[in-house]
Amino acid sequence: MKGETISWMMPFSEGGGSGRWARFIAPLLEKQLGATIQFKFVPGGDSKTGASLHAARAKPNGAAITGTSDSTQFPFEFEGNAPAVPC
């Protein structure tokens, strides 16, 4: 990943807690991976909009990751009512 750009999809608004957490972690990941991280914030649908968008567009090359929270994971794990994101 050295020298590459990683797209980090956040299925929440930019000013929320998950966005703050991701911005805190990003410099550590950039240093460890030698890559640049760019954020894309896509709020809506209780995080399902952004998470589903990531699942539809991400290629399996490691250059795209998604942030999540229990609002995305728990419906998938316990109810089967979730975005097309394998958690």
C-alpha cells in the first residue's frame, strides 16, 4: 500500500463520533501503511446508505475500507436487516 491512496467510507455525517474516531486513527494507519487516507462521508439510512455504497463499489485490492458502528453491524448480525455489507 506504500504510496497509494486508501478510500475510507464513513456511512455517517462528518461531524459525528464515528468521523472523529476515524480522523484520530487515520494518521496512525497512514504512518503504518505508508499510504494516504481520503475520507468519504455518506450519511443516511441509519448508516445503510454509505455502507451499501461501499459494498457495491469497493474492489478487493485493499484500497477501500469502511468505518462502521453497532448501528450498521447489529441489524445485520441479529436481524438480517442490513446493508449489503459482510460485517
